[in-house]
Amino acid sequence: MSGPLLFITAFAAFIVLIILARSARIVSQYEKGLVLRLGKYHATADSGLTILAPLIDEMIKVDMREQVINVEPQKVITRDNVTVTVDAVIYYRVVDPVRAVFEVQHFGLAVTTLAQTNLRNLIGDKSLDETLTARDVINTNLRGVLDEATNTWGVKLTRVEVQKIDPPSDITEAMSRQMKAERDKRALILDSEGVRQSEILKAEGFKQAEILKAEGDAQARLTRATAEAKAIEMVATAAEKFFHERAALSRQLDVLQSTLTHNAKFVIPGNADLVAVLGLDSQTPPAMVPLRPREGREPRPPLPEHPRG
């Protein structure tokens, strides 16, 4: 084989090797390969080795992992004319690689611009206080708008978060003073409530103590009265049981003694109780007891004695 022919053969083999090398494509696990034949979509290649048709096929690789786009900070004016600095992050993943490639150009730039525009609209409709306290509402509304816009792009938004909402420094200082004043106010209110509750508890305790003391005094008086009544009842029962008859005789003796102090004489029947009291025998004949004449009257003659029988 002559030299020129050998050179041509070697050169052709080298060209074939280059063409074969360019025809072989390796698709990673997290990618999809879009095969374009003569500039038109032909097929989607999965992960692994794919051989393309030389000179007429080409491949576009699409990353199917979840990705994040950082929305650069921008100044936004709220409804009450306060300028705040806002930024956000957007998490998304490709669900349809064909539409993600052919339906939108520079998806990252498009969704970032759309997010900035909608952030201006959403925050511009709220006051500063509403903006600072309604972060979740802003995130939800922004995600709804972006989902609707990117629905035809073969991309699914998984999360949209507003990272920071920074008001100017003078507004921040004023807000700090306001928060401190509110905390001081709540502290004073809590102290006043504590003092008030303490006084109420003291008054309730004093009232309860007085009530218990009064109830104790009443119970003590009732107990003493019950004991005294019981004692009187026992004395009366004992007197009724043991001293009734003797008390009557004692009373009769008191009357007799009072009567005899005037040296008067009485006729006492033999069956009278007074005879037993005086210790006189009932068999002794009753004696005629002369009565002391009253002044101005003559004495009566003694009565004759009657024989017993």
C-alpha cells in the first residue's frame, strides 16, 4: 500500500472515530436527554449510554432535580408609603422536559422577573404592619400567581418563600420603641392585676376568717346553752324524783314555824302528815291546844275531853 493511500485510510478512520465519539452520549441519573434530529424533537433518552445518528442528531440534557432561584432584593413601596427591601427564593423542578425546553427561554430569568413583579403588586396593596405580619399570606399568593404562569412551561413550583422584609432604619427604631412601650405597658398592667388580685385574695381571706370566727362563736354559744339546758334538766329531774315530797313537807314546816312564832295553839288531826313530820305518835290522843286570846276578847273555856271509842 502506497503512502498516500495509507494516509487517506488513516485519516478516514480518524474521522469515523470522531464521528462515533460525538454520536455517543451519556445521560446522568438525574437528567433526561432530548434528542433533536435535524433540529426537530425526536425522542427522550433516559439515563445511561445513548448513540445518536451521526451528523443529523443532537441532544439537550435537562436537569430533573429540584432547583432554587434566588430573587434579588428590590425596594417596594407599601400602601402607607413606606419603602421596604424585599427578596425571595423559588424552589422548582421540571416535570416535562420537552415543554421546559421548547415553551420558555431562560426559565430562571423569566420566573425571577415574574416573582419580582408580583411581589411589588402584593406588598403595594398592604400596609407596613400587614406586610410584616402577613408573610405566609404573601407566600401563598405569590406561589398561586407563579403556578398559574408557569403551568404551561412544564415546571412545578414546590415552594416560594419571602426571605426578608426590611423597613428603613428610622422605621425600625420607631418600631423598636413602640414594642418596648407595649412591653412596659403590659408589664404595668400585669403588676396592677397582681396587686389587685392580691388585695382581693386578702379581703376574701379576712372575710372567710370572720365568717369562720362568727360560726365558731355561735357554735360555742349553742354548745354552752345546750349544756346548761341539759344540766338544768338533770337538776329538775333529780329534784322531781328525789326531793318533791320532802320539799312539800319542808314548806309545811316553814309555814308552821312561821305560825308558831306567834305562840298560837292549833288542833292537829291525828292523821295529818304534820304529825309524822313532828315525830308524834298517832296513838296519842290529840290534846286540846289552847289558843291565845286575841286582844280585847275574853278567853274561851276549854272544851271537854271526849273519850276514845
